[in-house]
Amino acid sequence: MGRNLFLATVGLFCTALLGLGNTWAADAPPDSRRLDLQACIKQALQANPKIEEAGYDVNQAEWQLKSAKYARIGKIELFNVMGAIEDTTAGRSGNPALTGDTVDGQFGFFNKLGLGISVPIYTFGRLTYNTQAAAENLAAQIAAGTKTTNELLLKVHELYYGLVVSRQLLESTQEVQKNFADAREAVEERLEKNEPNVTESDVLKIRVGLAGVTKAVNKLERESQLAKDALRRTLGLSDSADFDVTDQNLKPVAFELKPLEEYLAAAEVRNPDIKRLKAAVAAEDARYKADKTKFYPTILAVGGFKYAVAPGRVDTDNPFLVDGFHESSGGAALAFQWDLNLLQTDSEVHQKKAKAMKMKSVYRDGANGVALQVKDKYHRVKEKQANLESSLEARKAGRALLVLNLTNFKFGIGSGKDLFDALSLYARTAGEYFETVFEYNLAVAELQSVTGDIHPQTAKN
């Protein structure tokens, strides 16, 4: 039966979701929480560690971009050495560079300070391309974070709808259980009185039907609790929190289905996978162009300052006699830096080119995959939307048939077979209706997710 298939589906995804990941810590919730879908989404976004992890990835990419921009400032390096050296003041006065006078065993303190500055003036576009690559990498990380958020939003939709519909199905099945119990009592009573239109076979069928419905009720009670626990876990709430959802009935969400072309165009612009792949293509292309500039030198403005002092050293005022422990100099110049390992550079450039071309292929494959997903989700929404009205009518007709046969049976004009058939039909049509509403709402959320249109503000109960 369709209802049994739906029960199994709800149970499977709830059980699977309960096994995902480790439980994360969250702030202690209030003693009582009654949350609608919007509130559940807000709570999940605050508690889920994957959202926090995505934020750190974005933060790291932001600093990588800043580092690429800071490369234009150049490098400043300060180097200082200090220690003990033989003291020349104990011997004959003068400069030890000329006299070589030292006295063993006598030491003094020396200090050498060096400051170097190197600022790139022209790099043939290398710094620009590196900055572009870092900016595209940031865009890719932002898109990856958006995908993580979208997946969490879709998961909350699925669990929230699953919990509400499982309770509705439980309530409906309990109603069927009561009707079966009443029918068994009425059939057994009429059979004892040897009234017409009732046979021993009817009694056995009703008993079998009641046993099956009772089993379904027990299963639904368990699965409803599992669905609640799965949602609680996703929201990061503790087991002791008195938590529940506000909705008691799952209704079809208000959604206007637009032409397929609009969803395909929206996915091309807003789908996080497409955005991430586009940024990755641009980043690899920029890295390839940056590596090509290594064939050319980097023109630099360099400068620095040196200062050294040690005991007994004097200034000779002779540029050809330099004492490394007594000097004071500084200056600036124009320089260029060029890696002449051109064969190695050529190899690296071709590797980057191959990687950039591969990323373009990955993008085309990913874009085709997303387009296929959009079409699948679109037609799924269309199908479930068309099934809504027929499922609702079937449920109404099944209930009316049940009421009619119950009434006829009570007045002695209905058969036990007709009553059993009506009970079974109503149980099936009710389950199929709830299944259709659940699948329609979830299909809408999946279509919004794949087109990049699912947001915390778009959630509807």
C-alpha cells in the first residue's frame, strides 16, 4: 500500500539523519520551545557547526586576499645581531683593521643592525593576477558557504515536514483503528444474532485489518518520536529541552510554478555550485596568467640601512677599509630580480594552463548537472502539484464512502465486505494524500534550493 511505503520512507530518512555527524553543543535552550519552520531554521543556523566552519573558510580567504594586496607594499626586513667580541681598547690605540691589535681574554659587547626594504615597481601584471586569483578564491568560498547553508535549510524543511506529516498520519491511522474496532464489535454482534449480510469471513477480515492498523499505529508512534529527535538534533537542542513544533497540520505551501526557462536562468546566476565553479575557473585562469609573468624580471626599488658598533673600533674614513663591527651606511637603488630557470618556469606554466583548462571542463560538466537537477525538480513539483487535487478528492471520497458504509451497516443494510473495503480504501487514500502533501512541499523546497532561491525568509509553514 502507498501508506506503508510512505511510512517506510519517513522512517528511513529519519533514522539515517539521526546517524549523521556528531552531536554539537549549543547554548542551553529555554525550558519550553514551540518553534515554527522559520524559528527552526534560525535555530539550526545558529547551532550547526558546519555553518561556523564555512565562516572560517571565508575569513581565511579574506585574509589571503588582503595578503595579495599587501604584496604591493613590498618587504621590510629588520635583522639585529648582538654578542661578545675581543676588546681592542686593551691594546695599542687605533683601528684593529689596520693594526690587528687585540688582547686575548678581554671581551666587550657588539651590536649589528640591518634594515632592508624591497618594493616592487613593475611585475608585468603578476601582482594584479595574484590579487584576482585571491578575490575569486574568496568568491568560491562564499559560494561554498552558501551551499552549506542551503543544504541545512533543505534538511530542516525535510525534517520539519516529516515530523508534522508523521503525526497527521498517526492521527488518521488511529481514527481508522477506532473504526475497525467499532466495525469488529458491530460485525460480531450481528453475526451472533444471525443477521443477514454478515459472515464469519467478514469477522476474520475485520480482525486482520484491525491487527494491521494497530501495528501501523505502533510503528507510527515510534517513527514520530524518531522524527522529533532528528529535528531536535539538527537544531542543536539538548534532550532535556521541552521542544516541539507549532504546526499540527501539514498544508501545501503557496507556490506559483513559473516556466522552466526562468528556473534554468536563475540557477545559472544563483546556484551556489555554479557560482563556486565560475569563481574557481577565474581563479585558475588568473594563477596561470600570473605564472606566465615569471618569464620576465621584476623591477624593484630597494634600500636599506646598516649600523654596527663594537668596543675599540674607530672610523678610518676609508671606503676601502671596512670593519664589519663598526659601520653606519644607508641608501636606495633601482634593481631587478629575474629567475632565469626558464625551462622550469615553462614547465610550471604549462601545468597551470592544464589545470585551468581542466577547471573549465569541470565547470561545463557541473553546469550541465545543475541544469538536469533543475529540470528534474521542476517536473517533480509539477507532478506533485497535479496530484494534490486528485489526492484530496480521493481522500474526501474515501471518507464519504466509509461514513456511508458505516451508516448502512449500522442500519443492517450494508455487508461486512463493503465495510471492510471502505475501511481499507480510506486508510489508503488518507495515507496517499499526506504523502502527496509532504512530497509536494519538499519538492518545492528542493527546486528553490537548486535554483539558489531558498533562504531563511522564504520558508513557509
